[in-house]
Amino acid sequence: MTVSIVRFGGSNCDRDAERALEHLGIDAEIVWHEDGLPAETSGIVLPGGFSYGDYLRAGAMAARSPIMAEVREAAADGVPVLGICNGAQVGCESGLTEGAFTTNESARFQCEPVHLRVERADTPWTAAYEEGDVIEVPIAHGEGRYEIGDDRLAALEADDRILFRYCDADGAVDGDSNPNGSKGAVAGLLGERETVAVLMPHPERAALPDVGPTDGQGILRGFESVADKL
């Protein structure tokens, strides 16, 4: 398969994603958003960064790039799509997933390792883990607080669309382990299809053994998991 990593003006984690995927043996290509998706695209990453300087709202301007119509169409056809950090913001703003990401409760940029609890293990993005596993993945964001109405959050929970929650090292979910004040401690969630996911932490920064922990590899292997079923 070939994963297209969509680069917008201000993206700065596209090369990290490319390097991490290629380390796992997954072909990846950085694609400038104005050029559209290549015909051979069989997976898509919306990478982290500060698309369009986060003006208006984080991810709002990139979500209106014409390529996002192609991304939505591809997602509807079952092509796996993973939005990471700014890419998660773009995913929400473009309707790939519900809710929105806004300013951290601390009102400051935060860059630190966090613990995530795997809420379900029967999706492509979590198949490498067991339900209840705790993994360590870094965050780097100023607008990572997930917000959604209480009724819609309850609906997402009822539909089993929460992938990861912020937790402590033992898997307990509480206010102290929630780095940005996200509603329901949500760190990652699914779209209407299990092949579409967004998350605020950076799995590509926890994938290379010569850099540090590799707990994020399992998330990126979701592309392989989907390809095996096609």
C-alpha cells in the first residue's frame, strides 16, 4: 500500500510520519495539498503541525482545502485515514469525526509524554494492543482539549467510538492524568467507519527505537491491518 501524507502550509510533522511509516515497512509519500491525492493512494495521514498558522481555529482553514473533499470520499470508500494532532483538528473540522479541539485548559502549549488507555482493541488502529493496555505517547499542542456536547459524547461511548483516553501509568482516568482538560478524557476517537481515526497524541514520535519508546508503532500499523483485509 501507499500512504499519502497530506502537507498543508504550516504542517511540520509530515516528515516524522513518513520516517515512522517507512521504518515499519509501509510505503509513504508526502503530498502537497494543492496537488490532490495520487491515484495509488491506499492510506492517508493528516499530520501534525500548525496548518495556516492555526488562524481562525486550529485546522479550520486546512479543512476547507479542496483535497479534503477527496479525503472524505476516500474515507467513505474504506481507505484508512489517520489524523494526528493538527490532523485531528482538521479531521474534526472537516466532518470526518465529531466534536472539536480547542485551547488547553492550561491555556498554554504542552509538550510532554502522556499515558493512554486503550478503550477497545478490535479496530485497525488498536489491534496491536489489548483492551485496557496503557501506552506512552507524547503530546505537543496548544489546542488539544476535546470538546463535544454531553449527549453526543454519550452517543460516541454507546457506539464504542472512543479509542484512547488519557490516564495515569496504572490506567486510572482522573483529572490529574488529563493533560488538557479533554471532555471524557478523550485522546482519540473513530469516525463513522473504524478505518477513520483522529488522535491528539503523536504516535509517529513514539515509533523509532533509536529515538525513544515505541508504543506508538501499533497505531501506525493500522494501515497494514486494513491493507490485509482489502
